[in-house]
Amino acid sequence: MVISQSNQSSLKKSSIKENLIHAFVECRAKTLELFQNMDEATFCRQAHPDFSPVGWHLGHIGYTESLWILQRTAALPCLFPQYRKLYAADGLPKNQRVKLPSLKQTRHYLDTIRDKVLNHMEKTDLEHQEGLWRFLLQHESQHSETISFVLELIKFQLSEDEKENSSHLSNFSSPLLPNPLNEMIQIPEGEFEMGSNSLDALDNERPRHKVYLDTYSIDRYPVTCKQYRVFIEAGGYKNAQWWSEAGWEWLYKEQVTQPLYWQDNPAWYNHPVSGVSWYEAEAYAKFVGKRLPTEAEWEKAASWDEKLKCRRIYPWGDKQPTPENCNYSNIHNHTTPVNAYPAGKSAYGLYDTLGNVWEWTASWFDGYQGFQHYPYKGYSQVYFDNQHRVLKGGSKATRAWALRCSFRNWYHPGVRQIFAGFRCAA
């Protein structure tokens, strides 16, 4: 049977729509899993001044879908105008977002919006809207990751007798590491393609462009807890010689002596250090005679295939992430050893570049030449302020839809509440 070109086009559009609907349903199910058996106090608690309560993030996910799909695309009236100021990103200061509807009421809000969103999705032609739908899928994924680390913060803040036994790890075996302090890979000079033009790419990933880099070296693995322990024991937090002026000022203000999610336990030694600020990462790198990689250096080492002269979407190729490639989407409720995923290696041989922990880079967050904001100016462009450093690679809580080598995260260098680590370059 011969299928006409128009029928082939219709089948392709139908397949794209089915895949998107499935992704939206799957993503929402994973979001709601985070709220199972949650009490109202946790739902409304602000764990840190820089972050909203998890209940606000849940409501904001629904608000954003309603705004972009029901109001701006389908031209429907706002379903819940009473929530507009509460859930809008610019509606209320974070410390005023603690007076929230109950979890049950918020679920009703999300379910009502989602029913109409999926109904619109079934009826509409996605040809000119697919990019917006993919943006919203990643928007929910990003806020769900924020929910994950805010819940981690809340757990961390509990008294010791209430805390989950942090020494308990799932049965996860991995080969013994060589001395990773000396495990560096030399990346030869040359041009590579950075960024992405795919429909999944967010505005700050665009446009794909060529970058030339001189020869450099980069750690095969992220810095482990065992390695970082050497820095702590050597008095790294007490010696100004390892810290930049801004970093030393930050340290004096914060009065910290170890990473936020520190586990001084041999069971964690081969896991990546997590909960470090950019300043801590910078100080450690100087301590071992190295530096942090630039964003371009990190992306080339993670994504470029030197033999084929092409970029990969993921370190291992262009096939979507699976549990055999990396630690993501809360598959494990903790980090995993940095050498646990040989199937996830990059073409250059780097381990653990996607998932597990975000990795700080030396670069300030900024737009690429030819940047165009989407879907609104405030998503990325407002952060092109020389106040935010780029992080790459995703974490154990990053969903598959926001996991790729070109994806860019950004935070102020003093933030340590996220699931962030680093690797060094030279």
C-alpha cells in the first residue's frame, strides 16, 4: 500500500501529538508523586528565603499552563482569576507565598486546567505551537526539580533524630575508582558546535553556533566527596589563599565549614560532592592547582564526537536517557557513584556529565550571539546580568525533558541549596 505525502504528513503530526500528550501525562504523574502523603505544613513551608514553598510551585505550574494555552492560545477567559496574583511569577514576594490553598484545592485547580489543556491539545494543529508545548513540558520539569530540592532542604533542616538515616544507600555497585585527582582527559584544539536549534531547545540554548577552543584538559569524573574531604581537612575553609575576594567575603558572611549536603561517610566517598556554591567549587579547584571549566569547554567535552565531527544531544548519542545512562528523574533518592554509568560516557570518555549533580562552570550566564527571547523576555534575558554563573548537566532530580548537553542552568554563585557539584579543568 502506498501512503500519499499528505497522509504521511498527517500521520507524523498525529504521532507528535500523541507523544506530547503522553509526555504531559507522564510528567504530571511524576510531579504529583512528590506530594504523596505530604502534610499541609510542609506544603506551605518556605525552607529558604530564596525559594518559594513547594505548594506555590505546584500552583504556578497550573497557572502557567492556563496562561499560555487556555488564555493566550485558545483565547479562553482565566478560569481562576482569584489565583492570578498568587501564582504569577511577578505577583507576590517569595515570603508572601506561604498562605496557600490546601493541597486538595490546588490539585482541583491543576486538574481543572489540565482537562481543558488536553482537550485543546486534541483539537488543535500543533504545527505552529509545538515549541510552546515543549517549553511548558520543560517548565513543569524545572519547577518539579525545584520542589525536589526544597523538600531535600526541609528534610535537611529537621532535627537529627527525625532525619532519614543518611548512611543508607540502595544496593548500587560500581567498579573501584583509580585516583580520580589525576584522571584528566585532554581535549584537542579545534572547532565544535555549541547550543541547539531543536524544537526542545530553550531560548538561551539558541542559536547553535561554532566555537573554537585551544587544547585543554578536564576531569574524567566530577569531584567526589573523598576528594573534597582532603580540602576540608587541610583547612580549606580557613585559608584565604584558595578563595577569591568575593568568595572570601561570601564565606565570612555565611560561616560555613563544609558543603550543605555533606556526607562524611566512606559509603559516600565515590559519590559527587553536592550542595556547594560556585565560590566553594572555585576554591577547591585552586587548592588542587586547577580551575573550573568554561561552559564551552564543558559542553565540548560532553557532547562533541571528534571522529564524526558532530555534536551529540546526549554524551552517549542521540537516544533519549534511560536508567542505564545516568541518574535522573529521582530514579534514586540519592546521588550515585561517579563511575556508575559507563554506558553514559561521552565520546571523549567523560563520566557522569548528565544527571547526578549539576556542575558549576566558570562562565557568566549570557545570551549567544543572535539570541531571541521566547516565549517572553523575562524567561532568560533578565538574568543576563553578570550575576549568575552557568551550571551544566542536570541532577538526580532533573526530568528527561530538561536533560541534554546544550541545556543551561544558572544561579547566583553564592547559592548552595541546589543539587550542585563540579569537575575541574586545566
